[in-house]
Amino acid sequence: MGMTMVEKILARASGRETVTAGDTVVARVDMNVLIDLMFTQWPHPLAIADPDRTAVVLDHAVPAPSVVDADAGVLAREFAARFGVDRFFDVGQHGICHQVIAENALALPGQVLTCTDSHTCAGGAYNNAARGLGPAEIVSILCTGETWYAVAPTIRYELTGTLPPGISGKDAFLHIAGTWGDATNHTLEFGGPGLASMPMNDRRTVATQGAEVSADFSVFEFDERCAAHLAAHGASPDSFTPTAPDPDAGYAETRTIDLGALTPHVARPGKVSDNAVPIGDVEDRAVQQCFIGSCANGQLDDLRIAAGILDGRQVAPGVRLIVTPASQQVYRDAVRLGYVQSLADAGAVVTNSTCGACFGYHMGVLGKGEVCLTASTRNFRGRMGSPDAEIYMAATATVAASAVTGRITDPRKALA
């Protein structure tokens, strides 16, 4: 029996001819990414395995909103200088780590990437075996250059058709989560003829959100779109080897998604697995806050979509629309292209790039009894602030349209 994409990547990384579900492998890590929260309780290593396979991104709390975060930044800067880590993204070059990884081609096809953030699976959009690990494991990789994985069985998603106008990767993910639920201890693999119609930003949204269905990895096939993205971000074709599944690869299950049949989806508060439905099935709810941002939906295309819907319109009275670009580069591009002007003129608040409100830390946390519609990554109780708030999750277009009406709204009306 042949190998899936992740099986092939882990075989290469562990120096083995083949691996199969159930194996345990010790793999060489090609890129290990540390974030600012790592440095709030820093273990001060005496040496690191390879500074060229290490990156540091300040993202969750920037600019520092507390003395603890400021001190962590000091330690991060000292660490990068001491060990010669050139891939250091300080305030001004910062962004949510998965966006920075994408902008700097740190997740390359056929390779292994690790980071402490749980949404590291975002790198799978680039045909990379990327996975979030705990701080102790990240420090171990920092010192040894290796980590171990239990090889999980793979669920294959065969994409057909073409994404309709106004339907995004977020809608595709919410369809997956609502239809099939959790994928605990499984890898997700995406490919098929429909993949060509899915832009890279949508692939990254789907890959990112694999964490919400508890997938080990969430990996896309390599194609011309992916090659063009990597080339545009400075990756030389001879610096990586794309990985494709074998024709006789063994899958735990193969599921087909007709992209052309997708509609806007919304996840009800509490979770996304087994809790996301077409927007026509969601109860009519007024919202007090709408949020567009995070590693999943703070990309430049998200700001373009939001600005297009809000251009010439106003955020409804009693509603706060907070837009957080995924990186400083996204912010700069959005200013240059006029998206920030359109959003601000409509009554939105466009913030600095950071994880911010997505993880309930700063710049837009929720109060008691409030209802939020978010295009961020998670909607469990207490995620974005008060445990007495309710969080619905939807695509950027749905969030922007709902900010105008003040209620959860089908974005296709506004797009028309």
C-alpha cells in the first residue's frame, strides 16, 4: 500500500523508506517557530541546535499591553541576538505567526514545521506537515532539532466543482465541521480537481481551522497556485520538494465535497464540530460585536471582502465592528489599497496586527451577556472575554454584512 502526503513527509523527515498509520517516528524539524508567549516563562537554554531552522515571531501581545509582555519581549530580543536567530520578527515587522510564516515562506512543501500555537496546522496549506506542540516540546526541538510523532490515519477530502462567488474557505470548513464533526487523532488531506478553484487564502483558512476538529495535521496538495504563492514570497523551487499522495495510498475514509454546492455557514456558540449549519438554519440573533481577524481570517483578502461590503454603508447603531489585520504587512497593504479607509469610514475600528481579541486578551474582548459574530478561529465559552458572552462563527462576508444590519445576515444579499 502506498503513502499519504503526511506519511511521505514524515518518512523523509525520519530517514525511513516508508511509514504507516500506527508507527512512531523521530523526525527532523525543518522550521521551529517560537512566539512571544514562550518568553513569559523562559527556560534559558545554553545552546540551540540550528538558528537557521529557528524563527521568533512576536504576535499574541504586541505592542506589549502589560509589563509581563514587555519583559517577554526583552527576553525574546536577547535570545535572538545571543543565538544568531536572523528570522526574528519584532514590533514593526510583526504579525500573527501563521501569517508571518506564510509571508516569509517558512512553511515549505514536503517539510516539517513546529510552533507552540495550536493553529500551526495553517502551514498545511503549503503542502507542509505543520503542527502545534506544547512549550516543553518546542524547547526540546530547539535544543535537539528533532521531535517524535505517532503517525495517525488520514481522512481524504476530494474537492470537486468551483467555489461560488461569495463563498469562502471558512464556509467550506464550517460545512466539514458541521457534517462530519471531530477528526481526533486523524490527519486531514485535501486535493482533487476542485482544488484549482480555491485561492491560497481560503486553503489557509481551511488548514488553520483543522485544529478546531482536533486534527493532527491538515495538508493540501501542491499545485500551480501554491508554486506561484511561494515564488512571490521568495522561495526558490530548488529549496523544497513537493509531496503528493501515492495512487494506492490508504485512507481511513474518503469524503467528497462539491464546492459549487456550498452556502454560507454559521457555527452556533460553544463549538464548531457538529454545531455549524447553513445560515438559513440559524436563529435570528442581534449582535453587539462583529470581529474580523485572526490567523484564519485576517488576511488581505478578508479586508478586501469586508471593505467591499461596507463601502457606502454604515455599521449598525449599537454594533462594534473590530477588524484586526493578520500582520503588519497586511495592514500596510490594506492602507495602500484603500481598504482601511473604507472600513473606518463605515464605522469599523481597524486595529494593530495581533492575536488580540481572538484569544480574549486585548483590543476587543467581550462583556457579560454580549453576542459576537466572529470570523476568528474559536467560539467556545470564554474564548473572547466573558464566559457569559455568546460567540457565533462565520466567514468574513457574513460578519461584514451582519455588522451593517445588526443581526446575523446572509452576505449574498449585500454582495448582490
